[in-house]
Amino acid sequence: MAKKSAINKNERREKLVAKYAGKRASLKAKASDKNLPDDERWLASLQLAAMPRNGAATRLRNRCDVTGRPRGYYRKFKMSRIALRELGSAGKIPGIVKSSW
């Protein structure tokens, strides 16, 4: 089980990313638009830099919903390899069967 503080930090980041996604996308579009004057582009990049850093989507970390583990993460199941194996072996995930031969 991961530290509660790390899990909570990532949840706060998810909320900030959702809150600022639209504004961040519009400012990025303005800053990279070559047809706009340089001063408008510069102002857009300054506004983008003034936004909270944790509002950027690259700050998010994929974590297991069951244990909070950050590594060995399967996107399809939103859980780590260890939790997937345990729950799959117990038959708690539909469609997952432990194979043996």
C-alpha cells in the first residue's frame, strides 16, 4: 500500500488538471499560433507560466486504484500488476483467468 499522502497529492493534482484544462489549452494554442502578434503570444506564455504547475496533465501519475502503487500499472484495469494478479486469481475480475499448462 502506498503512502496516503502520495495518493492524496495525486488526487489533488487530478482536480487541478480538470479545473484548468480548458484555460491551459486555449493559452497554449494562443502561444503557439504564429499568426498572432508577438506581444499577444508573449502575454499568453506569461499567463500560462503563472498558472499552477500541478494543473499540468504531465504532473499526474498513474496509480493503482486498489493499492496506490505507482509502478507496474495496467491502464485497461487501472490497477497494478500485483493487484491484478491477486484479484484475477480470486476470480473477482470478469474475463481474467489464471492460466496453467
